[in-house]
Amino acid sequence: MSAGFSPFPRRAFLQGASLLLVQAGVSGCQTSRADKRFAKADGLIQQAILNGECPGAVWGVGQHGRLVHRGVFGARSLVPEREAMTWDTVFDMASLTKPMITALAVMQLVEKGLVDLDAPVARYLPQFAAGGKEKITVRLLLTHYSGLQPDLSFTPDWWGRDEAASRIMHAVPTQPPGSSFIYSDLNFIALGLLVEKMTGQRLDAYAREHILLPLGMTQSGFLPPDAEQARIAPTQYDEHGHMLRGVVHDPTARRMGGVAGNAGLFSIAEDVVRYAQALLDRQAGRPSLFPLERATLLRMITPQQPAGQKSLRGLGWDIASPYATPRGERLSSHSFGHTGFTGTSLWIDPDNDCYVFILTNRVHPSGGHSVVHLRHAVATAAGEALGLPLIVP
């Protein structure tokens, strides 16, 4: 096994209060009396499963240093066989790779003085200057204000990391850098290449050594091994009719071999909890394993977009852009988070010392349905359960 692979070792997760599951058409989580505050949010997820919006879900709410509620519903897999969802299901995190891994890796390099946020990317990747990109800075990539198109074309079809890198280096901005918000996978693929150039490590190996292991995220990583396939949530059929399971769903990351700055991370609920709690603890100045200094983290989670722009973006994190619907109507205006195309989301609110995450494989088995409304509704219901006030626009 390559040093870059995460082994996903099995651990005993259910220490302390146990999670009891019932099977009644839709799997449910029996809650304590206190947890019944979240019955509305649980019901929204159960209804979404019954409506066919996703086959199943794992979700949770944390506040003041503990996981106050967690739910496990529905099925992990529908085809070729139905499998019940479990708390330790491994999910393709899709674009949550961007803030959780790639942006954090870049900011570690910034903290060490190896990368300057306002330096041209071409200082570190000279070929990136081609096509009129010589003025695009690291900050513009992190905030999605580079002007690059959303993704790479697959016509004609291509495969390989070298080909992807060449296409990124020769990409031509569709808008002047800094002029408009365009959410683009190219930005984070380029950032992943930057991390690899500056560290001499492939992104998965760097992430394992400098992010995942320091945080105790022992069941997260890129390229999950065959031994763990059984508890990975499958996504959908690929172009050859094969069900993707343990193989990254994102077509660009897949063509790059499963390791890219925009996608490729696989993780479980327990590790998402570890990540979110460590981040909140660092932000609040409490003891934390989060692998950044507090001042650097604060730069990541506060608005960093060009002056005068309305879509508010941190460095890797979304704050208030058209993609910020998982905030709901009660998490604060200082909250931040991100989503993944496969049906994952994490939203963190330092003002209320809480977080909400939802992990689904909504694309299973044949492309799936939108969970945008579900994320918004669940976050709103979770905020209501926590006693948070409505946020007036």
C-alpha cells in the first residue's frame, strides 16, 4: 500500500451513549428525551428518503464541545443490493475536499512563509501564466474569483494527471481575474498542484501526514482500499455502466487517478465531527488539535473576496454566496461551510459554537435528485432545536 493511501482502520466508535437503530421502512435513530428536540429535522430527512431524494443519510449537530444529536436513516445502497445505512458508512465527500484538505494545506504553507496569498500563482507554478493568467493570485483561486471556467472539458476525452495539469496551465480565463465569482474546480485543482510542487508530496500523502493524522481522522483519506469497500456508500454508474464504489465520483478527479485538489476525500461522520469540533475549538481559543494557528484560521473563515464583491467567500470556505443555502435561516451571518456534489455538507457557526453536517449519496444509483432544499430546511430546523433566533435578511 502506498504511503499516500489512508488505511481506514476499523475502530470502536460507539463509546458512551449508544446509537440504536430501528427498521420501519426508513431506518431511524431512537433518541433520548433531549434529542427529541431534533425530531422535526429527523422527519425532514426521513421524508426526503421516502420521496426518493436520497437513498439514506447520516447527519449530526454539535454544540459546546459535544455531539448533541445524530441520526442514521435509510439505505447505504439500493443496487445491486439494498444495504442499511450505518453511522460508520464511508462517503465520497466530493467538493468538501476543497476546504477540508486543499485550502487547509495551502494555508499551512502560508503560515510557514512558503506561499504568499497575494502572490501570482505563476510564482510557484510558472506554466500557469499561460493564457493570460499571470495576474491570478493564490487568494483569487481560494475565493473562486480567478475568472476561470467551472470545469475542464472532456471533449475530446482525456485521462491522466499530466494531461489535467497541462489543461489547467493552458486554461484561459473567461472573465478578468477578480471581477466576478465563478465557482470553479480548476481553481482547486491548481491549488492541489501548488501544494504538491511546494511540498514534494502528492496531495493524499501530504494530507494524511499533516492534516488527517494530526486530527485523529484515521478513517478518512483518498483512494480507500478494497478491504473497506463494503462500508463505502456507492454513488452512481460511470460511463461504462459500472457502479462507482470507493472510486471518486467527480469525473475530473477520477481521470486524475482519484487524487485532486477539488475532490477525492472519503470520510465518515465521526471524522467530520472531529474536524468541525477541532476547528471550532481553535477559533474559540480552546485547546485544539486543528493544524493551524488561530490567526491563520480566522483568515480562512472570514470574507477574503475582492473589494466590492457581493458573494462572500473565505479562503476555501463559503460564507454568503449563491451556494450558501445550507446555512438555513438560524445559523449566524458569521457561519461558513461547504457542500459536495454527491450530497454532503458541513456548516459551522462560531457565534453559536455549533455545526451541522449531512452526509448522503444522493446521486445513487443513477444521478439522483437535488438536496439543496433539504440542507436548508434541516439546518433551519436544527437551529430552531438549539434555540437560535431567526436571522432577518
